[in-house]
Amino acid sequence: MCYIVAMRKLLFVVTMASALIAVALAGPASATPRAASSWELADGSGTLGQFGNPTVVIHALGTTSGTQGGFVITYPDGTYVAGSPTCLMVIGKAAYLTGRIILSHGARQQAGNWLSGNYVVIGVQDNSKPSPAQPDMLNFSPGYATNPGCGPSTGTIPVFPITRGHFRVATGSSRP
């Protein structure tokens, strides 16, 4: 019975996160200017094999008119945090997404300072084709009460290998 309740909660969280990302993609872009290229992309998901095995899902596109998309961090214990990006910065193979938290719940919510209205920075590194020998990397911050700005911040350099999944990080001068 407990397994069924856990699966229902997971289904609810995934459904809510998908809806949140769809709304964020359909909504107006933020006013974050882009200068380095016409577009920057961070897309994919990855699960860490440590720190409680969190999974991070990112769908973010930064253009000259702003950043659109969404992010979700989930833990097997039912903790989740979801929101919309305020900024995306790509540096080489690494992407740093700063996002505003819209939804959060669970045992790790207070410890991570993942309160609605706070901000989180997620760092991902795309190591091309996913392989156990050279996996993509991931890291994310606790919540910030104020916007920490765009780019890497303390504790967000992607240094932890993912055990499952893949991230795509790209930049360009035409549509992705």
C-alpha cells in the first residue's frame, strides 16, 4: 500500500512539473539580456548517485529576448522543487541556470532553503555522449532569498557525476 501511495505522489509531482514547464515555455520571456550568442540551451535530466540520489530536469533556452523554460529537482523521498529560469549562461560545455522557485515540498525543503519565491542555481556539464567513463556532471545550490545573478556561484560548479541521464548544452547564432 505504501508503494502505491509513493507512486501516486511521484506521478503527481511529475505531472505538476510537466505542467509548470509547459506554462513557463508558453509564458513571456524574462528580461535577462543575452550578449554572448543568439541562443544558449541547457536541456536534459540527470540523477546523482549520492546526496540522496536527486534527479534534475532542465529545459531552458536563453535568447536575446530572455530565458524561457523550467526546472525540477526531485528526491526519492518525495521532496521536490520546481520553477522557471531567470537566467541561463553557457561557458564552454557547462551551463548555469538561475531559477526562481515556484513550487516546493518535502523533507528537504527547509534544509535546502527551497521556499517558494527563493532562487536556486543549477550547474550542468555536457560531456558529449553519455558514458560511464565520462559521465555528464551536475551540481546545484541551496535556495537564495535574493537573486544571486547569472552564472556560476559557490557550490554550483558541476563536479558530481550523474549515474543516469544526459544533458545537452549548446550555443548558436540561429534557432536550435
